[in-house]
Amino acid sequence: MNKPVEEGVITDAKKRYSAGVLKYRQMGYWDADYIPKDTDVLCLFRITPQDGVDAIEAAAAVAGESSTATWTVVWTDRLTACDSYRAKAYKVDPVPGIPGQYFAWVAYDIILFEEGSIANITASLIGNVFSFKPLKAARLEDIRMPVALVKTFKGPPCGLVVERERLDKFGRPLLGATTKPKLGLSGRNYGRVIYEGLKGGLDFMKDDENINSQPFMHWRDRFLYVMDGVNKAAAATGEVKGSYLNVTGATMEDIYERAEFAKELGSVVIMVDLIIGWSAIQSIANWARKHDMIVHMHRAGHGTYTRQKNHGVSFRVMAKWLRLAGVDHLHTGTAVGKLEGDPMTVQGYYNVCRDSYTRQDLARGLFYEQDWCDMRKVMPVASGGIHAGQMHQLLDLFGDDVILQFGGGTIGHPDGIQAGAVANRVALEAMVKARNEGRDIKQEGPRILQQAAQFCGPLRQALETWKDVSFNYASTDTSDFATTPSVA
Ligand SMILES: O=C(COP(=O)(O)O)[C@H](O)[C@H](O)COP(=O)(O)O
Ligand SMILES: [Mg+2]
């Protein structure tokens, strides 16, 4: 039986392909009866059509401009299997509580994408359509990658299970710190900060996003002094230690040269910034897979397109792409610190990094099920304006498989960097112990910290120094299906 044709949709080939301008829905980019295939890429866009633009036509335009369409009919469509190549918008729902915004559900046939290429996927899905005039704004909220396409990506070079084995550290979050000030230290002073932090009890130290090879400290000097600090701290503590050497550079050649030197010096980890771009990320992931190196991804720049709820790309989509592209550590937010992050939305990003199979969870912003096909797991990193006094909240929110990074919250300690590191390590171990004993750390956390501080001067001072710090602002990116108060 033929299905009834929706009003306005043209089925007569002569009319459909005669030259001129048709609506996107007339061109076949809307199909309310479409049943997505297991092999389709599925995308959920939040769209804000211009006044007077019909939501279905706007959704069809998104499907069109992110797949095969242009603004006018082209006869060359008929040289292709255009009926299946067209992406199809198949559902449009008003966003609850936000007049003028709609969720547009779009399906793409797998043939539209190159295997194992995030650059290709992004060129299609976020290539053109975000500047499209009939839309005031658009945001890619979530994506479901089909198993067939997931299997074309290699994923994290190391993954969180192997990382723990290499580091020989289990049953607790890892601890790190970003070296401060971000810019200006000489190599030798920089190396001292690394040594002090690691010796005091941190597992990792870290270059900041904007330290590359500036006149005050060229990259080779940094790497030499950092590894000197790492090796001395490892010898002094008997633990495996690391420091993320930022290999971000102007060209891929620079990036490889820096990574090779990090390897030569015996570093277990390198770092890149998100701003190096998708192809560079996949290249350095290949390099790291070959050389058994952990890749730390600092998501520098992401806020320019992830933060505002009405326009851009959600960080949950970025996290999915980064896991596929192949990073081992990923900054995923703190919920409690100085930077943007609604607690449940942030937990959704953590799930994307660590799940074997992601379930739908609307309150955490997860719209789709996602089978990760045994792809290695990414170690999420909580970093940005956090301190020892928040240890109970961090452990409660994120569990054990996370790196907690305290930059200012280590280096700003009044008794120095080692004392800052001791405070964090003692706070962490006291909290893990309390949790393992069955105590309700969310409620009792401050008391547990105070008790631990009776026997640890550095923790006492840390709690005193940062007791009044809070960043209690409304989040700009919350779920449309749950309201959660931000955690100060
Ligand atoms: O320098 C810091 C944090 O320093 P501090 O601990 O002194 O605040 C990092 O760049 C942020 O973690 C980035 O944010 P995100 O992790 O959200 O990408
Ligand atoms: Mg930083």
C-alpha cells in the first residue's frame, strides 16, 4: 500500500526536479514517517527559527544543509541515489518551557560519512548549517553514532584501565595540579613547582593550556626541567609520577617533534589543546598508540561554542567525538569550581567518557543510547577553581575514575606547594576511607575534613584559607528536563 503523501511534499519527479527554488521539506528533507535505521547517524538539534519560519521547514533545512542540499533544485541530484542520501528530519518537538525553540531529530545514512574521520563528520554536521539565515540559532545537542561507524575509530590510545595499571594506582581518584602562574616562569623554577607538587603527594602535574614555547621558557627547557622534577619526585616517593607535557605547536611537525622529545625523556604522558583541531588530534592519537603514551586533552577553547544553550555544540557531543578520535584524559568540568557546569549536565559528560553503553538519561542531557563497542574509556578530568574543602562533593559527584586537579588549590597554599599537595592528598584519602566505611560523605563531608585536619596542618590551613570561596552563579547550560541547583 502506498503511504499517504503529506501536504506540500512533491512526488511528481517532473515538478520535483524542474529548475527553481523549493522548500527543503518539498525537496525530501522532511519525512514524518521515517524510521531510523540502526546504521544511521542520529542527531538532535535545538533550533530557533526566525520569526515566521515554520519549525518543520527549519528542521528540513537543517537536514538539507548538513547533508546534500543547497538552496535551489539541482538536476545533478538525479545522478545520485539522492532519495537515500538525503538526511531526513523526522520529528520536531517544542522545547519544554522555552517558546520559539524546537528539538529537531535528524537521521543521516551512514554512506554520507568517511570511516574514522571526525573532520569529515563535523564538516557535514556543523559545517554550514549554523550560519543559515532562516535560523536565529542552532545547537547540536546530542548524537548517536551507529556501531558500524564507531568500529572505524580506534579510540583512546591507552584508556583508563590500562592507565591505572601503568601507574599502579587503584581505588581512588588521581590527583593533579596545573602549574601556576600559567606563563612567565623560567625552566628551572617551573621544574621546582613540578617537583614540589609531586613530592607532596600528587600523581600528576600539568602544563597549562597556553604554555608552548615562549621567550621566557622554550619548550625544550621546560621538558628537561619538568622531567628532572618528575624523576626526582618518583625516586623520593616510590610512586609513578607524571607531568602532562603540552606538545601543542604551530604545525604538526612541531607537535611530533615535541612529542618525540617527551618520549625520549621518559615521560608517560603528553598533552594537547583542543584548538589544534580534529585531524591533528587523530594524528597525535595514532602516534601515542604506537609509543604507549597517555594523551591528555585540555579542552581549551570549547566554551566559545559549547557554553550557550541556544547555539553551538553541546560538550556531550564533543566528548563523544573526542573519545572516538582517541584521547585518554579529557577535561569535563567540575560542577563546583570557577567554570561553567550544571552538576547533572556535567555528570552526563562523565558518563560519555566512562560508559560501556550509554543509556538515555534526559536529566543528564543524554538523549540517545550509545553502544561504545568495547572502546577504551576516557579518564575524565575535573579542573578549574577547586580546592580541598570540596573533596566530598567531588568524590560524591564523580566517583573514583576521575583526575581531580587543583592548580591554584595546590600552588596557592600559604605554606607552599608541597603543603598544598599534602592537603589535597590527605583530604582525598580521608574522604575515600570514610566513603568505603559507609559514611554519607555528601552530608558529613565538612566534618570528615575537619577531623582529618586535626592531624594534618597543611589541610587545616587549606580549609581555613579557602573556606569562603564560592562561585555560586546560575548555569547557562542546564537540562530541559530537570532543574538542579548549582553547587557553590
Ligand atoms: O588552569 C586551569 C585550572 O586552574 P585552577 O585549578 O587554578 O583553577 C584549567 O585551564 C582549567 O581546568 C580549564 O577548564 P576545564 O577543565 O573546564 O576545561
Ligand atoms: Mg588553564
